[in-house]
Amino acid sequence: MTTDVVILGGGLAGIACAGALGREGVSVTLVDRNDYNQFQPLLYQVATSQLPAEDIARPLRAILADLPTVDVVVADVESAKLSDRTLTLRDGRTISGDHLVIAAGARPNFFGIPGAAEHSFPLYSVADAERLRRHIQALLEHPDEEGAFDIVVVGAGPTGVETAGAMAELGHALRVTGHLPNRGSVHVVDRGPVLLPPFSDKAHEYAKKKLTGENVVLHLGKGVTQVREDGVDLDDGTSIVARTVIWGGGESAASIASDAGPAAGRGGRIDVRPDLTVEGYPGVYAVGDVANVPAGVEETAHALPQLGSVAQQSGAWTAHNIMRERRGEARMPFRYKDKGIMAMIGRNAAVAEVGKHRHQVEGPAAFAAWLGVHAMLLNGVHCKIDAFLTWAWDYFDRDHSAMLEIYSAPQRIVWAHEDSDQPHIPLDRRP
């Protein structure tokens, strides 16, 4: 099968690229192992019963339904051959194009720590979030097990901090409603000295104050040496007993990047040139979390962080460069528009650093901004409305997510054409 552009990966970068090209009438084949696009910043809310998985996982065909030149292929990819811009699928089919865009995303990086892959719960996909939610629900049925209500979060970045805050609030609500014994705690472990390393010193202190105010125990400047079924061992010789270890300790590129041809760069990612092309492979681009996207045109330019905004913008920029190539024009180096960073810590507690000069906002104002920004970034009107209504319910009823955790699972509004907007989320695949 041959097409104008082949895109591997239906994440934020892949969708942005496919959408921009589809609006120009370019023939695109988008390939992904899942039939949905997931919004990773809200995975922890699925894990803590704040949102249904369907609100952050929208079918690719529904997203691209208005673009007739974009075809979606749901299949496992066996290999990617960059030299001739070809994907080989597990069922033996091959797909090639005039251009190949690698947007395969990332996977958890366990750094070779014994037991981490087997016994921890990574939080990098909607299936991961669903597995974690069901695990916690199952533990609530066996309240007498040692460490059943102790949770260790590995990693003090935005994922770790947001997850720890949500788990602490869920535990508080369960205790208040009488569904959880008055014991158990949430621990955050990180080798670094601060919470939220990409943020300012003021934000570090704010996050620390809010988490410790929720009785979260911080183990900063310490690393995990082993993950066991019943807890973790730290490099200072201490151990923490816990039946739940959540892994937010780092990520590396999807495994297909290491076999595609180019030598792997930092984090196992593909190094790209300022215009997002891969050196030595004409017509090939790499974007999003699978690539080391340079922050400038200088050879010494550092790589941009693995953020959703970087993925989205690099995907759209790739589409523009492909269109320039098709018109016989020179490609343009990627210019990232830094709109800032934000993290949710708990109810009315968030921190945002906005704009190029990182103007900091915290507290209720940042909390409201976080809700608005993340709701608007969700795919589809239904998902946006569902999220707003669910967050409002959670805000005015502190016990809402606790009741869901005990009795059922978060449910969506039953929309008229819900069948076409329903992702299929298999839980049998482990990283």
C-alpha cells in the first residue's frame, strides 16, 4: 500500500500532523496499535475515578471523520524502515509513502531497577490508568492486608505530584465516608532535591507545602533500588511497605525508535534537525515524545521537554514543512511557542508558570486555569462537556470520586451517537 504521507502514532503529534495535512487534501495513512487518541495529562484522574477513561480516549476515526483523505489503520507495527519510508505490520502488510512521520510516543523507563517493570504501575497510557484504578478498587475489598492503603509514587515531576495529590485526596474522602480504615499514607520518592523540577523555587515550596498538608510523605534525594510486590527499597537502606507502587520516574522513546535505523539519542529518542527531519533519511520526520526536538537552530541547542504542547506544535509544523516540500519550497526550522507549564496539586491548589518569562500563578486562580486549559485541549465537544460537569460534581461533592471507587466506575453522559465515540481499551497489554 502506498500513500502520500504515512504517520506512525495517533498521539497529539500524529493527530496534529494528520489533521493539518488532511485539511490540505493530502492523502494520509495514520497507523496506531490503538483505535483511540489519549490525553496523557489526565491519566491520573482516570486512575483515581475522577474521570471515565472514555473522556480522555477518543476514537481516531471520530477525530478525523471530516477529513476524507485521511485513512486510519489500527494494527501493530512490526518494524519501520526509514531508508524507504516503509512500515511493516505484524500481519505482513506493508505501508509506504513519499513521506514518513514517526510519532510513536514514549514508554516508561524503569532504568533497570529490579522488580519495577513487574510490580509497579506505570501511568503512561489510558490502559495503565484503568489497571491502576481496578487495582485500588480490589484492595478496598481486603482492608486487613498489610500496606493495602499505603501508596508509593516514584517520581516528583508533574505526573508524580499530580498523582500523589489525587491519591491523598481520594484516601481522605474514603476515610471520611467510613470506607477506609484510619491508616495508610502516600509517599513520593525522587532522587532529586525538589518537587516539580521544571518549575521555579517558589513553585517547589508551594507544592511541598500543599502535599505535606495532605499528609503526603516526601522522600527527596533518595532513589528506589528495588520494587517488590509489597513495597520498595531505597538507596539509604530503608524500605516502605506498600501494595501499590506508581511509576512516574521517567520515560524513553517507543521501542520501535531503536530499530528504525538512526542511532538512538538521549532517552532512546531519535535526534532530529531543526526542521524536524531525520539526518540521512530523506522524507522522514520524527516528532513528539519519540524525538529529541531542538529548541533552536544552533548545534548546541538543548532538546525541548516531552510536553504535550511540544508534541502538538511539532506535529503541525511537520505538516507545514511537508506542504512546503510538495510546493518545491525550502523547509523551515521549528519554532516552539512556549505558553508555560502547569500542575494540579489538589482542590483549589495548582501552580502555573505562564509565558516566556514564566509569570507564576498559584492557588485557586491557577486551579481554575488548569481546569479550563485541560478541558479545552480534550478532543471532541462531548468530552469537554463531560469533563466540566464531572469536575463540577467533584468540586461540590468531595465524596463523589470515593463513592465511585467503592461501588462502580465513572460513567459518561449517554450521547445520541455514543457508539461511534467509544474507544476500545484492551487491558491485557503490559509495557
